[in-house]
Amino acid sequence: MSKDKLIKLSDEAEVMVLDQLRDYMSEEFELDIGNLPAKFLLDFIIETLSPHLYNQVVDDMEPWLYDRFTGILEDMHSVKKD
């Protein structure tokens, strides 16, 4: 696992997600997993999904940023002195 995770959970959030993950595995698969296997599974999920989620956020932000910076540039040109 890389040291520079794209998604980092707070200790409180990690405990909550691990509890939910253990509950999900129990309810959906009738599989009781302990804390360590749940932590390994969570780390794997985060490591696997983080780059895709990060890239999706960047792609989703691009049109908003384009519009925002275009507006800023238009505002800058409107205050130019002739």
C-alpha cells in the first residue's frame, strides 16, 4: 500500500466504516469478519477506488472551473482602462 493515500479517513470515520463493513458482510454474506480482515478489506477498497474517484471528481470539476475562470477573465477585462 502506498504511503500517500488519496482518501484518508479520520479515526472516527474509519471506526464507523469498519462497523458498517462488518455489518454488511454479516447481513449480505452471513460472514462474520473481525477487525483486522475488515481493515484489510477497507484498505484494499480505498486503494483500488481512490484513483478512480479522484479522477472522476477532477473530470466533474473541469466544466465548473472553466466557467468560473472564464467569468473571472471577463470581469478582469471589463475593468481595463482604455
